[in-house]
Amino acid sequence: GFAPEAHYIVHDASGKSIVIEYVGGKLNVYDNPLGVVTNSPSFDWHMTNLRNYVNFSMTNVPSVKLGSITLQAFGQGSGMLGLPGDFTPPSRFVRAVAFSQSVLPSKTGNDAVLEAFHILNQFDIPKGAAREHEKDEHGNILADYTIWTAASDLKAKKYYFRTYENSQIRMVDLMKMNLDGKDMVKISMKGGESIKSLNP
């Protein structure tokens, strides 16, 4: 039979992280010092691939003198010139490491959650940007897109999410849930976004 690959990340409140993967039907567990994961190929491959980007820097590159002229980079961000921007897992992994390692420290849990969503903006796939060659049996375009995005505050035990249809960040406080209850609780993620008019 066919054994699909599965890639999971687990964090604890101390900030430690592991990656759990099933690749080729085999279980692999890795320590995850950088705290990020994407899907295929395997986590160890992604960690090796990072060596291709050791020249990246959070700081802008200095000017270069060539003979009698001095060349300066255009604008901000020159330290990460060449950062891969496509939607493939290897490129997403490199971006996840670059942004998670370069973000400034947050003062509060709420600030950290907002910063996490700013990082996650870098991985938002709009409908139609990643599509298959074939159409489905009804002639519809088959396209991958970001259905929902989530972040969690492990210390405060809060889970945050937003959906493709509604970019408003919503939150579930797990400490306010009845964790001793016997019935499953379902919380709807559906609903469109209401755009607020600021006209007087």
C-alpha cells in the first residue's frame, strides 16, 4: 500500500520544539532548534539546505568601492537579497527561518501573536497562484490556497486563527473551556469578513 508522508511540529511552553515525520512509512523524530517546519522533503533535508543561505543577513550590506565610484544597495533589505519567495516547501522553510530568527523580541504575549501573524503573512497563498495543469471533472481550476492560518500562545494557553474568507484574528482561550466535559465542543471558523467604513 501507499504510505503518505506526514510532517508535524510540537512546541512546549518553554520554547523547545520537535518535528515528527513519517517518511516512507518510517517514523522520524528530530530536535527542532529553529522551531519551524514545512512539508516535503524531510526535515533533515531542509536543515542541510539552509547551508545554501549562510550569506544572508538581517542587516543591510555595506557600500562597495569600485575604483573611483561607490555602489550602494537600493533601499532596505539588501542583507536578504535573493531570499526565495515561491510557494514550494524548501523556499517556505528558508523564509520561515529567516523571518522567525530576525524578528525583534516582543514585550507581551499579544505583541508576540501579532508578530507571528505578520511572519505568517509571508506564506499566504491566494487562490489561483498555485494551480494544477488539469481541471476537475466539472472544468474547475484546481488550485491550492491558504485555507486558514493559526498561532498559539502556549503560556497563556490561547489559540488564534484567521481564515481565507475572514482575516480578523479570532481566539479561543483554552483555560475558559470545560476541559472536564464529556461532550465534544465545535467552534465554527466560518463567516465572511465585515469591512468597516470610516467615512464620517
